[in-house]
Amino acid sequence: MRTVSLKLSATIQHEWAARSIGGSIPELDIEGPYSSLIEVSEQCCLEIAADCRFNLDPNGPETTVGERSAYRALLKQCETALAVPA
């Protein structure tokens, strides 16, 4: 199984900790603070991309400009990583 490297901004690290993202994305259910660089499965990357899209949706949860920017950047990383053949 191929893994994907993602760089997490401090905003995403804080958001995921505050939201307990592991409840939504089981692979991210880890103890302690999130690292700025994580390795996840392709499936997890797809789930992260879906979470980013949800948080960017105008009808989704209220987010700040900074949070939207962080989710947009993470979504771009996911899409780029998933577009690269294994």
C-alpha cells in the first residue's frame, strides 16, 4: 500500500486537535499533538481531501479566513499527491 506525505500547517494541527479528527478519520486517531509532516495511506488522503472540501463548503461549518486558507492548501497537497501514479 502506497503512503502519502502531507505537510500540516499549525492551523490544521490546531483544528484537528480541537475537532478530534480521529473520530472522523480513524487513521488520524493518534495520541499527542500532530506532527508538521505526516505519512498516511492513499485512502486516508482521500478522506482528508473530503474533510477539506467539507470545511471549504459555503454551507459547511463556520471557518475563519485563515482556516479556509489552510484547508485549501491541504486539499491541494492531497489532490497533487493522489494524482501522482504509484
